[in-house]
Amino acid sequence: MDDKFIKKTVIVMIAILVMVPWFMFRYNTSPVSKDEERVVFNVPSNATYSTLGEKLEAEDLIRSEFYYKAIVRLFSPSNLEACDYILDKSMGTLKIIEVLESGCVSSSQAVRITIPEGRNLNQIADIASNVTTNSRSDILKVWNSDEFVSESIEKYDFLTDDILASNVIYPLEGYLFPSTYELANENVTPKNIANRMLDQMNVIYNKYKDDIEASNMSFHEVLTLASIIEYEAILDEDRPLVSSVFHNRLEKNWRLESCATLGYALGEWKTQYSTRDTEVDHPYNTYRNLSLPPGPGGMPSEASIDAALNPASTDYMFFLANICDPNDNKTYFSKTNSEHNRKASEFDFRC
């Protein structure tokens, strides 16, 4: 093999070693689309440039979280403000980082909507109608329409035919993620409002996707259980323990006997329910029916979704939440019915 051939081979190999990574970098940081497609991208208050990578990729604004993070490490952008940003799928990774670094420029016409954790679909429609020109009835009409529900199932992987079951009261119940959103103006459509919350739920879904696949539950079941935990747990540290009680009951084929599901069945949430209340014939009443109810009864927080997927390891089968004493707010857990009844007799749980 002559020296000239060896030199040419070496030059080609060096060129390949240089050019392949460069082309990979160019491709993975290029725009995801040639067509302009504006997206309202929310940066939460606790976000950093690095933590935004997963969300940017999930919302199809960048091609690669890995290459995005590489650019962030290389250039160390600063001045990240919590706000809604108008990004475009034709921007590319470098331009998106530049827009984020330039700071938040909010329109004077923008309106904010805050959805508290645990609220149900009707309550969210009330909140939305107070900050937009849409009426409550118009919002619910769109959100529950076959057309919009079908569009949403087509758009989001986490929405499945589970939400179309005949005994599910509202298909999108539980799926509109509770948070604070900035809307373009008060004339936004009901579809736009719901899509903002569904977009955020998509981020949460992708964050926990591996945990969901490793569990024995569908995402619909995870949200159903999480909505119960959201209602029943007083303190954040109680969520995994409350979750453990429900998991233990499901494993033993016990009724969940949750006031959260009873309130949803009755359409009325009380501090105390009567025996007659618990006997109502309704698919969401877990005092009568085994297993989980047909669907969520409200919009759970990320903490409750995490607790539903990662319950504490306990032998608890019962709990009593002291909702009547603002100075206590403690939840009492028990392994046996006799222990549970003894604790109930020791404390006055009547409000």
C-alpha cells in the first residue's frame, strides 16, 4: 500500500470524523418545521434553561433535548423569566434560546387564568368564563363536544378511548392540568384554553411515562386515583401514605370508600356524609362499587400523580383526615378496622 493512498485514506477519515458530528449538530438544532407555527410556551417560576429541554422537545419546538442542553452548557444563557413566550416551530434551537434570554414581553391584552389543584371541569369552566368573553355554558359545550374530544384524542398520546366510556361523566375531566396560564386576550376560544392545559398535561405525561408503563395502571387510571388522592390528602407528605391505603385496598379487592368519589357522584362536597349518602346508586360511588371509579373527579396536581404512581410501602388500610381542626390538619393511618375505630372515637371529627 503506497504512502499516497494512506494519506488520502487518513484525510477522508478525518473529514468524516469532523463532518458527521457537525451535520448531526446542524440537523438536531435546526427548526422542526419550515412552516411558521406559533406556540405559546409557558416557563414556570422554578424553571432553568436545562430543565426546559424536556418540555421544549415534548411540545415539538426543538428536535433534541440532548443538543439543546449542549448549547445551553456551551453558551450559558441567563435572564430566564417566568412567563408565556411566543415561540415558532420554524425558529431552531439557537433562536429559541435567544428569545427566552431576551426576556418576557407580555401583551397588554393578555389575561391570566389560574386553575387551582383539585378543581373539576365545571369549576374550571366557571373560572375561564370570568376572565374571557366565553360563557360557562359555551365553554362546556365545546369541551364536551364529540368533535373537540375526537380532535384531542388524535392530537395527544395520553388521551385514549378510556375517556369515551359511557359511564364517564365528562371525557376531559382530570386531564386539564391545574396551573397559571397567560392567554393572548379575553377573546380566546374555549378550544385554545383547553389546549393550553392539555399541552401542560402532555409535559407531565412525558415526564412520568416510564413510571406509567412500569405500573399496572393506564394513565386514565393513574389520573383517576390521583384525583382521589388530591381530595383526600391534607398535607403534601400525606399523599404517598394516602396512596398506599388505596393501593392496598385495590390489591385486596376492598372498596375504596372515598368521600372524593362520593361527592362527585352526588355533585355535592360535604364535610360529613350520611349513611344514606353512601348508598347512592352511582358508578362513581366507591362506597358501593369495587375498584376505581370510571374516571377522575377533578384535576390532580403533579404531586398527586407522583403519589399515585409511587405510593409509600405500608400496611395501612384506613385513614382519618382531621379536616375539622385547623390547628391539627393531621391524617391518622391505621392497619386494622379496630385501630381505625379507636382513633375515630378518640377525636372529634365532626365540624
